[in-house]
Amino acid sequence: MDAFTTLTAVAVPFDFVNVDTDRIIPARFLHKPRGPEYASLLFHDVRFDEDGHERADFILNQPAFRSARILVANDNFGCGSSREHAVWSLAAYGIRAVIAPSFGDIFFNNCFKVGVLPVVVAPETGVALRRQLHAMPGATVTVDLETQFVTAPDGTVIPFAVDPFRRRGLLRGQDEIALTLEHAPAIAAFERRRLAEEPWLTR
Amino acid sequence: MTPAPRTLFEKIWSRHVVTEGAGEVSLLYVDRLLMHDGAVHTFDRLRKAGRAIRRPGAIGATADHYVPTAGARVAIADAEVRGMVEAMGRHAAELGIPYFPPGDARQGIVHVMGPEQGFTLPGITLVCGDSHTATHGAFGCLAFGIGSSELEHVLATSCLWQQKPRAMRIHVAGAPPPGVSAKDVILAIIARISAAGGTGHVIEYAGPAIAAMSMEERMTVCNMSIEAGARAGMVAPDQRTYAFLEGRPFAPAGARWEEAVAFWQTLPTDDNAAFDAEVAFDASALAPTVTWGTSPQEALPITGRVPDPADSPDPARRAAVERMLAYMGLAANTPLTAIRIDRVFVGSCTNSRLEDLRSAAAVVRGRRVVVPAWAVPGSGLIKQAAEAEGLDRVFREAGFEWREPGCSMCIGMNGDIARPGERVASTSNRNFEGRQGKGVRTHLMSPAMAAAAAVTGRLTDVRALVREGA
């Protein structure tokens, strides 16, 4: 997994509420193993028209936002299906941080596994950020995981919370399975006890 | 001193914590893992990383997402996709994992198969690479969907690092009136608490309406917890739970069964246990419910009208309603019963079990569909049981296609899709843009309501239809 420490980049405002993972990547593409081609699948059906041409009205297709690496989204971003492919396509496209008032739970967890930082901000902070980005297309935002601050285009500094375990994992780009396997003896002992207590679970 | 009263969720959670991580994250032990054909790349990723599967005995597998459901079990056209289903079979054989491939009567939608086989049990933690894993919580277990990295993690370690969710109780009082099903109850709940209302929570459904539900109905309710943003849904195990599970192939038997039931009886939430959030809901005032928009929260009684964006004081909400109306091709204030449909789908992990098929069949019996309509049983065993009571004949005589088990038109990745612009009356769980095919418009509803739409060609109040026909 790619580490995430700090990122200053163009941020794109995304105003829709309840953006589901089907919209982020339609189901018909999910049989592909993870790879760079996921970049072209991001938001596919709203980003491209029937003939595969970019839709001019889709915000990521507008010149000022083409190089965006931060997405500032609205409530319940990434709701719906558990498909990690949604995060793969964001990451492949180059989006490494998503800022929103709330996220779909599974999407939120998946982000940390892929090296994309989801940042939860207060609803009014989200509104203010998106307003600035609309007013100053192509403006940059800084997301600093070390200090846990977002810096808005107007210089406002916004603190954010992130679970320390997940923060450390992202900062180090940690292989989580390797970390967990360090607990192998504890897991084995736990399992023995558990199967003794609920022996009907043994198959 | 007596121990503090605890919730069903708390009892299960605390029995599965292996160790605490930094912050709020715990290492949670996973008892059982269900796999489907869509998750097969995970095996390759693990192999590439040189990692072993820690406990194959915890795994059960089937093929559902990519499996065609056309009559004679046609081969999968796309070689890449066909390869995925074949690979699932190979991996399962190598690992000694029970696997039910197409053609095996036990094959079916993974969330139908798990309970049917007794793989799903009270008190356990169960995960699957699919958000509708919440379904299994109907049995009083903690079941939730995970992404593929988490799946890889569970396969390698039997555990997951998890932030402890908060507990919400939704107390459902009253008896749903005739014509109102578990699907209507959960659609109305989501409309009330919103698509993000359960975010960060596990929902326990409780109260007389839930206690009176069959296991199949409880599964329908828990299944859609994710559509309210919740990680999982749960119902306390009771005699119905035990009666459903007893004798199932993977359920405990003999003395072990008695021992298990005795333990499971300790699981229900204690009196006076505290929840982080409580919602009170009354099922007795409900009407059959349908969605009009592109989020499951956009549900209304069938007696209602399509919302008018002008009625929303909040500009963001107004814009959202306008966008949904545009996608759905609907005009504000249209009576819901005036909406014409092009196609009907009865199936999915939400509503493909025997009771669902019975309920749809009862409506179409002696009538004719006026649009293409499919009935897709949730598993081969359900298909057999339905055929044994003649439901296949009822559906076929009414003009329905009676198909093979699978996720089918719920998910738009196996060839079962509608055409752009088509409007589908569907018993599935998601009405997202493009969910049933690019540009397809989905209205979610119960099996009886979908059946009523099939015979009239428009969204229809099944209560009126049944009265007319009587």
C-alpha cells in the first residue's frame, strides 16, 4: 500500500449527496483485477457519453479540475456496494484524499487499505470548502495526515480526527496482514478458547 | 453486584475481541467467511503474496454474482468471467472448502445459501465480500460486508481490525396491515432515518412486529440495513430462529445442538441495556411502499405522488430531487400509481426466498403479465421447493420467465440487465443510477407489489388489485 503523509493538490468539489459506489464504478467493470486501467473507469457512466467521449458538464472533465488529486464530497459518499474497486479507481485516477461530512462505512474502511485518506469534516466546513473551490476553480488544498490539518484555499486551517491505528498504517504504508500476523500466537490462543467455549462451531 | 445489562451486539462483540489496537480499533475474530465468484481474485492476490489461508474450515462458497440465470444454464459468454467461476471451483477443491457451483441444487445467492445450509448461526461473527452480508444478522449474529483487502486479511489471519460500531435499536410496534410486507417495513424505515441514518451503527430490530416475522421476513429487513448506512442489522434469536436452523447441514446436531441453543438463549439484549440511538416505529399505519428516486431512502406509500422539488426549502435537496427526477424520467406530482413500467424482476438476496415467491405467485395466479417479468429463485433448493408446490406453473401460466438461481438483475454484472431508459419494478435492494443496467430506472418494492405491477403495467396498489380480483 502507498503511504500517505501530506498532499497539496488541486481539489475538486463534488456536490451530490449519497454518491454510491455503483456510480463511482459500474458493476460491469468489476471482473478486472486491480490495475492502472481502473483510472479510466472512475465515474465512468457520468464521465463519458454513449460514444465514450468526455461529457463537458462533468466536473472532472473541466480544465481547471483535470489534475485534481483531492475530492471534496457531500454526505454519505461511497454508500452502497462493498466494492473496493471504487477506491481502486479513485487511486488509479490519482485521487488520494476524499473530504466529506460522512462516508459509507465499508468505503471508508476500504480507503485505508488502498492508501486513500478519507477525511471527515463538519457539514458546514464541507459546504464552505466546496463553495471556495467552485469560486476558485483549480485552487489547491493541503491535507496533512502528520499534523491532522486540512488547509483550505483561503488559508483556513481545519483540524480533523483520525483513528491512531489507521493513521499510523497510512503514514507508514503498512502491510496490515504482516502486522496482524505478529499477533498469530494470540489469535491461536483465542481461537482455542473460543472453540472450547462454543464447540458447535468446530467443523 | 449484578453485571451491567448488555445488548445483543455488545455480547457478541465482546466475545470476539482478540486484542485492542491503538485508538479505537480492535482485532476482531471472524468465525465464518462466505465467498462468491466475484471474490475469486483474492485467492490470487494471497498466493502472489505467498500467504496461506489460515482456516479453510471457516469458509463456505458458491457462485452467484456472475452466473447467468437463463433457463438451460447457458455458459458464461465472456471468457474472463467464465474463468473466474471456474477458478472458484478449483480453489475450493484445493482448499477443501464446501462449494456449491451452478448445477448443484445448493447453489444460490450467497446470502440465501448461508442460512439455508445452517452455515449462519446465532452468536457468531460472519463476513463476506458483499455489503448485503447484513442479511445474516436475522439469526442473531454479527454479519457485515467487507472489501477485498479486508477479505484477504480475514483469509490470512481469521481476524479483522475493526472500529467498534455504535448500537442503534429500531423498535417496530404494531402489526403490518394486509398487503404490507417486511420489504415495506424496511423501505419505510430507511425513508424515515435516511440512507445515512445508520452510519457507524449496528441496528438491532426489535419489538412485536419483528418478533412476529418469519425468519425469511427478518432476513429481508436485515438485508437492507446497509441501505440505511448501517454496517449490520440484527434480530435477537428466538424459537423461530432455532426451528429454522435445526437439522440444516452445517448446523450443530445432537447434544451439540442442545448445548448451542442453551447458549444462544443468553444472547438477546438484556432489559435496560443502553443503546447509543433508539428509533420507535409503528408498522400498523404502513401502506405498500415503493421508491421513486435513485436512493433507497426515496420511498413513499403507493398512495402518494412523486415529490415536487419546489417543496424543498433546502437548495441542495431541491437540486438532488431534480437530478433524481431527471434520471428517473418522472414529472413532479405524478401519482405513483400512474407510473408505467417496462419490466418486472422478482428476486435478489432481499426477496427471492420461498415466501417471497409464494407472495408474488398469489397475486399473478389466474392473471397475465403485460410486460416482461422474471422470477429468479434465490437458490436451487428454493427453486425445487417452489416447483414442488406448483409455483413455477403459476408464474409461467401468467407469462413470467421462471429462471435459474443467482443475483441476476439486482446487480447488472451477469448479463441480466434492462435496456437504457427502461423502468423496472424490482424486489431488489438498490435503485442507484445504472444499477440494473446503464440508464435503467429502478423502483424498489415487495414481491406482491412487483407482481401487481407485472399484471397492470404500472405501479399498482396490490391491496386494490386483490380486492378487485376477489
